[in-house]
Amino acid sequence: MKIKILGSGTSTGVPEIGCTCPVCTSADPRDNRLRASSLVHTDDATILIDCGPDFREQMLRTSTFEKLDGVLITHEHYDHVGGLDDLRPFCRFGEIPIYSDAYTADHLRIRMPYCFVDKKYPGVPRIYLQEVEAGKPFHINGTEIVPLQVMHGRLPILGYRIGGRLGYITDMLTMPDVSYEQLSGLDVLIVNALRPQSHPTHQSISEALATAERIGAKETYFIHMSHHAGLHAELTKQMPPHVHYAYDGLEIVF
């Protein structure tokens, strides 16, 4: 299995427009963070997780053009769905299913009605919604996907366990005990860590470290960082064994 981090940043991206802090002006490419998204390859499926407003640039950077067997959406906020229209070139391989909970699906139908009507005009992305529920596994080709509930502040959203070995959580503040149980025995965990300070809807770095310890994956990678998180080179020195800061373009093979 393989996961490539397409974007490791929070909703404003890094550098943040108008900011001259050391992170936003850093020459280290690992401090340049597009909005959070990842591309997963299993033995029989290619799966995109979230499709934000930087999706086009992310695909141009990776020089990847291949069939997408499905797109897993964590929630309906713009930094996670703003690039769905840019799936159009990938629809040359065929229709692409978009997996989300019912709440997100309803909001996508309102936000992008032209994509989900019976009669589409030429050029519209050939995508369709597949509603899923936390705790109810489904398959993309032969790869099992387990959606699990995550709390983004007070908003219930989805995380995913993919192929039994990979857990992907973003925009989490808390999650119920049953979700922790569904994440036991992972090889790799991808989880959000916004900044050192607490936040009303996202984990702080210390909270993310506690989550990583509780889940106990063989390797954990932090994503969805803001510029307040700090410089990548400095952050990596502060991490315990088997916990890492992800960066755009990082490829994890396991």
C-alpha cells in the first residue's frame, strides 16, 4: 500500500496570504503546504481522499494522470471539496464515485447542482454521489473502506480506515471510543495537528500526540498544519519515535 500526501496544510494554506512570519517566508519547501488531500494506492484501487481548491495544482505537481476508482470526502468544508470540478480530466477514464455522508452529499448537491442532475451539459465532470455511514464498511474494487465518526468541533464528519492498514483523520477535535476501537492495529495513521495552541474545532499538537499514543499505529504522520505550527525542520526534532510531520509530496510505502 502507498499514500502520497498531496497537501498537508489547513484551510488558508501555508504561506498564508499577507503573512510574513518565519514559516510563511521559509525557503524550505516542506513549509509550503497546500490544502489537505492525499492519494492512496492499494493492491487494486486508486483512491483520492478529499478534493480541495488546490487539487489541480497538486495533480500537476505529481504528474499523475490515472484512473481514480473513488474519492473519499471527509466533510463539506470548501478546503476539502472545492476542487471537485477539476476532476473533469480524470473522467476520461470513466465516471468517478464520490463517497460521503448524507449531510455532505446534500450540501454538494446544493453547491454543485450542475454535477448531479439527470441531464448534464457537455464538459460537466462525470461524478456521482455514494452516501456512506460511519461504522458501515463498503468496498472500492476489493479494498475495504470503514468510515468512522469524527467530531470537528460539534460537527460530525468522517474519517476512514482503508484496506485494514491505513487510518486517515482530518479536522478532528475529538472522536468517540468506538472510532478509536475501529482504528486499532494500524500500520500507518494520518491525523491532524493544527498548532501548539488549543482550537475549538481542531486538535492541537499536544492533543494529536495523545491521539497518536492512544491509537498506537506503527507510524503516525501529522497533517492539516497551520503556519502557527512552526518550521518543519524544528518540529521534526520534537517528535517522539514513530511520529512524524508530513509535508506536501511525501510518499509513504508500507
